Amino acid sequence: MFTISTDKALLDFATIHAYLAQESYWAQGIPEETVRRAIENSVCFGAYVEETHQQVGFARLITDHATFAYVCDVFIVPAFQGQSLGKQLMAAIETYLLPWGCRRWGLVTKDAHGLYEQFGFEVENNGRWMTRKFPDVYRSDGSPP
């Protein structure tokens, strides 16, 4: 019913950008050029309806292929949620990453803990995970963050 691919030639950029810029809670207003650069410099996973090749899901993986991998920009188009497609996407990422032997995989989520826990992710409360945030970097008024 669905296929997962890392072939960037299959990615539907319009779908990806529209979701990230308009529907995601983490990248509202993200410019097209920023998304293009992110895709170019990441391992990308597209989820497609097998019969029509319509892209209905996406995830990006930032990794050095040796010690660390960061999973981000994971989404399933709302009309296709609830069909275990998120699990299929994460299983494909896991299959891709395991042979590399990275000792740490990371991600940040506000609302999908249950999905990621199924793949061995744990919430860290030890105070070691640190971030530096620039929450207004995609402001449309052009002012600096």
C-alpha cells in the first residue's frame, strides 16, 4: 500500500515545504531555500502511496554515519495518518541506521513520544541534552533573529 524510499529524485518538494511551513509546529514559515538546503545535506525518507506515487510522508536524517544521527522533520500528511505509516517510516530509518553503528540517535518531539518509544527512544531527564534556540529565525519581516 505504501513504499518508503531514500531516492531524493522522488521527493515532492511542494508537499514537503507546504507541510513544514504551514502545518508543522516546529518550522512555521520556513523559507523554500532553507528546506532545499536541508534536503540536499540530509538523508531523506519519502513515504509514497504505492499505486499513485503520491508523497504522503517525510523524514530527514542528519548523521555522520559513524557516531550520531538526528531524526527530524518527520510528518505524515493528515489524510494518511492513523494507517501505521509513521511506524513504517521509522522502521525504514532504523533499518538504514543500524548497520552504521552510531552510538546515539536523537530527536525532539512535542507529541509523538509513543511512536518513538516503540523504536527504543527514551525521554532524557538527566539534563545533558542542551539546545540553543532561535525561535524567530523564519520571521517574514526580515529582521534578524
